[in-house]
Amino acid sequence: MPRTSRRKFLAASAAAASSAFSFTIVPRHVLGGPGQTPPSERVNIGGVGAGGMGGGDISTVAKLGCNVVALCDVDEQRGAGLFNAFPKAKRYKDFREMVDKEAKNIDAVTVGTPDHIHAVASMAAIKAGKHVYTQKPLTHTIVEARELTKAAAKAKVMTSMGNQGHASEGSRLTNEWIQAGVIGEVREVHCWSDRAGRLWKQGLGRPADSPPIPKTLDWDLWLGPVKERPYNPAYCPFAWRGWWDFGTGAMGDMGCHIVDHPIWALNLGAPTFVESRVTHDGTLLGDKINNEMFPIAAIIYYDFPARGNMPPVRLTWYDGGLMPPAPPELRGQKLPDNGVLYIGSKGKMYHGSHGGMPQLLPGELHDAAMKVPKTMERSPGHYEEWVNACRGGKTPVASYSYSGPMTEIVLLGVLSLRAPGTRLEWDSENMKIKNALELNQFTHIEYRKGYSL
């Protein structure tokens, strides 16, 4: 028997009731109206990760009319704020238990956890037929990104990744101006972030001490699919980003906000080569590796092939305080702390992270840019796109169909940090490094028992 959606069922029921009892007075909260969301449009949410950014995601979609039915967090203290904000929501520590027990009660799941949990939690929701919003980067490994993208398409669920700037006006102007040729042919792009070292430490060794686990934290569940290790506050609740086992470094943290825009505007697709240089002591080196943490700073070079009538592009990433030289046209002004610089044959353009408003160099190019028609559809808002999609609207622009391949590009740069100084040849179709076969083991990890895709 074909499944009937809740919206169609309610619509049919309302029609039948109307014909039989035309005088029935229906309360306003049932019909909806200003400030009201009718039940047929309400999206029941299960949130995985109730603290930090995950908590912010849940709060935001709740303000857009979603009903928070269940909350999951491995740390009672970390999730306390949201638990108190939504006292009727059922509480869980294990996302697997939440998805299983609440399968009949939830329509969609948000995943706002450390990177190493993203894929397994998102896949559990997809397999249960739920729409999914996943924080960036979409996954911890390249294989996970590919598998999530395929699974979401097969399940026909609505998905989105947390790169909010993808919905911005600045991102659309960047696309339109570049594609209209305002700065000419673009063969060179520079991207950078100051996060590593400023917000968390990198380049250290594994802690030798093993302090007691906080009573509010389930450390085993926090580890999830990765190898067991003793608890230490050096890992959580925030500094996990700098550790190979849990995070993806500055590139994974901010790459999805920054390289997103040149990938989109220049239609870059998969790169053919990637190479990195790293520093652990203030000097750029090519062969020094830390198997526990990401380097203090890094430069990553991507080479993308020509696409149609667009030329090849070299994209360079900088983090840990490293930046490209400021263009002389800035006349002493500084580039933003996080951003993108495009070098074109007619001029240059730069913007900050999260789809900041593009700035043209020289300024005279502004007149030409103002004549470029706005050909791209504007977004109602990043979160609005996903919530509307869950209600039966358009697929979000940042759905897995886009953000999955984009995450693969980001994570390929992360993987290159395993072999600094080596120019890696990438076979995207087969997810293989062709000239350094020993590195292919890092396209995925072996999960602990109880976790799978």
C-alpha cells in the first residue's frame, strides 16, 4: 500500500469534515496564520548534539516553526541549556537509540557533533528515512562523504550542510560577477583562515595524564566509532578540532565556509593534484609529520583542470596565521582574517568567509559589476531552505548533492597533510591517490564495533 504523507492525510480529513459539517469552527492554531505553524507544516525534529553549534542549529529551526521532539547529547552539562529550553523533548545520550525509539515521532534530524560523529549519525537518520541537517564538514573521511551523498539521493530525503554562507547575497554576487567576466579569466585563487592556533592548539603530542572522566560525560559514546583512548580535557568539549582522530583541522573547520565560494563560482569539480607544506616549529617544512595533531600552520596547493571554456585553476590554502601577500591595489589596507582572493586577467576580487560581500580591485571594476544581471535565485535563508524543503519545498542549495563533493575536496587537502611535500595525484572517481598508495588507508577509518555506515 502506498504511503500517505501526513500533509495529504490531514488535507483529505479536513475536506471530508468540511463537507459534512460546514458550520464547524476550526481553531486558529489548526489553520495556522501569523505566528502560527499549522500541524500539516510542522516538522518534528530530533537533535543530535545539543551543545555548541549543534544547540544553535536546533534553536534556530525551532524558531522557524519546527517542533523539537527529542534531544541527544553525550554530555548532560553541555546539553543542559537546550534540555531546559525544550523540557518536553525526550532526552538521549546515544543517537542510535534516539533514532530507533523516535522513528515514528520525528521527521528530521540535525547533527551538530564533533566531526568524527557526523557520518554515522547522519547515515542512521537517512536509513530511517529522515531529512538531515549536518554541520560542516559533512564528514570526517572522504569515503563517508561519498557514501552519505549516495545514500541521501537514494532515500530521497532533504539534506543540508552547515555552511551558512552558501545562502548569502555575497555568494551569489561572487558567482554572477566571475561568470560575467568582470575580473576576466581566473587561474589563481587564494583562501585562508586564522582559526588554527587562535581558537585551538595544534602540533602537540598526546597527553600523558589521564584525569577522571566528568560525571556528566559518557566518554565511550563521545568516542563513537574511533579507537579507544583515555579521556582528557585536551580533546573535548572544543579542542577536538586539532586532533586527527576527531577533527579535520582548520581546513575542515573553515574550508567549507571559504573554499566553498571559488568551488561554486568557478565550477571547479574534483582536483587532479594536491600538495601541502606544513610547519611544526615556525618554519615551513616538507616532510615533518605529527600523527596525533594537525600542524601549527599549513599551505595546501590544489590544481584543478580546465572546465569547458574555463582555464585550469590553482587554489592555495593558508592557515595557522599564514596568508597570501596583500594585493598592491589595497594600498596598505589589510585583507580579512578569513577569506578568498581571486586573481583574474582583468582585475582581482576578494571577500571574507561565509559568503562575504565581494570587493573589486581596482575599484573602477565596480561600475561593470553593477551592470551584471542577477541571474541566480536568491535564498530565503540558509536554515529556511532546509526547513522549507522538509515541508515539501525546493531542495536546499547546500544539499548533500553539492556539499558532499565539496567536502571531498576539503578532506583531500586534509589528507595531503599526511604526506607534506609530496605532490599527490588524485583519482576522484575511484577515491584513490594514484602515486602514493600507502595514503589510501586514510580515505576512511575502521570503525569500532557497534558503528557502521
